Amino acid sequence: MPAGEAVRAVRDGDTVLVGGFGMAGMPVELIDALIEHGAGDLTIVSNNAGNGDTGLAALLAAGRVRKVVCSFPRQSDSWVFDGLYRAGKIELEVVPQGNLAERMRAAGAGIGAFYSPTAVGTPLAEGKEVRVIDGREYLLEYPIRGDVALIKAHLADRMGNLVYRKTARNFGPVMATAAAVTIAQVSRVVEVGELDPEAVVTPAIYVNRVVVP
Amino acid sequence: MAEVVARDIPDGAYVNLGIGQPTMVASYLRPGSGVVLHTENGMLNMGPLATGDEIDPDLTNAGKQPVTELPGASYFHHADSFAMMRGGHLDVCIMGAFQVSATGDLANWSTGAPDAIPAVGGAMDLAIGAKQVFVMMTLFAKDGKPKLVPSCTYPLTGRACVSRVYTDVATFALSPDGVRVVETFGTTAGELAARLDVPLS
């Protein structure tokens, strides 16, 4: 499916999960198509808040993002986000990286909420319910659901089963489970039966659209 | 400092090296030690930094630098990677710090400055997850203030999680019994005691 057609699933005000750790696994062509598509007022959930001037950084620069939920916005090459944040033009919710992943995992797995030991006693615990379990403190964490997930994988078959490549896998498999519509950008689509079922990382049930840029 | 840290990593340990200075520890691991490096972005048995033709944009470390894979490497997604930490499967993590308290509180993600953009990454998950948290830092800040303190003034990353502090002038072991000087480099425990507000043994 062409990228432009696939990203029509994104509507104004949506929460969009965007894969990638830095540029590894970032679905740049899907993001470019989203910029072209024009949906705005978006909440973006991603590990970072854009690097350089492409991908997520370009979406931010186009003024389409109201809020970023991420673990690590500040980097040597995050000038687009930095500028918007300092100008008060974008909201930021910082979530520890493991909680970010687990909150999406919970959304995809139908878990109502969970207790995590991460961030206990820190400023990021503010406003969260504390529960002592077996003598240790935990914080109540709620799922993060996406309206749409944009991820990058290596190969897909025609059913939408996905395999990834090296550390570009990162958030892809978790985000694929956590969104109402998952769109995967892949380098190649193979015939059904060509992927080793033992090697499939994201089963097709989680994948709605596949794009080969 | 990296050499001293490397010496204290048990053979066969699963270890996470934080961004920056801790990555240098890898160079001092004894060949054949069987230490397996974990990177939070989803890999075990990470190899050294990639150079030349080895560089692959799909294979990076937590600092987004291109790295290599060693035989026996494995890849996994982010929820699994952090389950390894939180679940207590990682033996050691090594991080930098702005401050460490005598009771092992760690502050290494934010100076709390009003104009700072907060960014925590995986530091809070690592701090509470790894069985042992080692910190590498200079003992004194540029303004001369000690970074090993009675109580952290910077925002915390984790509570009572640091077990060892490796600095340019001394190594400290932290436990519920207090702070013990393990080794000094070019100074004495007495001189350090005079410069720190923390009781030393």
C-alpha cells in the first residue's frame, strides 16, 4: 500500500505511537507521508523527540504535534524539539524508558494498570499511587494506547507477519500491539510461507497495513 | 577509573554500561571473562564500537553509536529489555552521576535547573533493576563541591540503589552500615574524610 494511503488512518487529535530509538527503527517514510497528509494536534509517543531535521523532527517542525510523551527528548541533535519546548509550543511528558515500553505492552495485552518499582522516590512519582508489595514500594502505572502506530520492520509477508533487523526492533513489537491501527514500513514484502514461523517477531494479527517505501 | 571498575566485574556477569564514561569499561574487561554486555535498546552480547564497513544504522548502543555484535548475541524488543532490568536478571549496571548520597541514593538525570529539558531515558529503570549499581564520577564537581553527599540536592533517579562509587581519587563501598573507603589514588582516607561531609570507615 502507498504510504500516503496508509497514513490516512491518522486523524486530528490522535495519539500516534512512533517506533525507533534515535533513527534506528524510525519509520521516516511513514512520517513524511503523515506530514504530507496534514493531520495535526497530535500526541506523539516515542522514545525520543526527534533527531536532526528528518523523521519525527520534521513532523514537529511542521507544527503538527501538541504533545510528546517520551523518555529522552534532550540530545545533541534535538534542536527542533528544544526550540519548540523553550518557546512553550509543545507539551512534554517524560516517562522512564522501561515504564514507557511496559505501559504500551499493558495496553496491547489488555492489562488495566500495573505497579512498577521504577521512579519511586523521584520527581516522576508525583501524583502516582504508591503501593507497598512484599515490603517494596511500587507506583501505579496506566497503559498508553495509540490510535495509530507507525513502526519500521525489516520484512513482512503478505499477511503482515513481521521480522525486524538488529536493534532497529526496539519499540516496534510493543507499539504494534498497543494501537488500534498499526502501519508497518518494511524494506521488502515476501510471499506467505517464506518467513520462518519460528522467527516471526510480530504476528500479523497486530499489523493492519504494510508499506514498502 | 574504567580499569578499576572492570576489575570488580565478576566473570560471566550480565552488565549494562551507561552512556558516556561507563562505555570505556568495556575496553578493560579481561579477555575470556565471559562478561555479557546488555544494551537497553534491545541486545545482549554487544561488541565494540563499529568502524568503517562494520557501521550499520540498525545496530547501535544506548548512546546511538554504531556497535557490533559478538557470537551468541541476541536481539529483543524494549519491553523485554527493561523486563531484564526490572526483573533482577542484570548483575551490574554502571552509570555516571551528579551526586550519590551516603545511603546510596542516585541523582544523575536532572540538575533541576528551571530551564533544563528533563530527559531520563532508562536511568531510573536501571537504578532500581540491576542487582548492583556502580557509579563512575569525579569525586568533586568543577566548583570543588563533593559529589558524594549526606543527602542529594539534585532530583533523585533512584533511592538506596548504589553499592559502589568509583572516582578519580578513591573507590567507595556503600552499604546500610555506611560508606567504606576501599582504595585511594594519590590521596589518603584521612584527607578525603576532611573534604567530605560523609562519615567514612
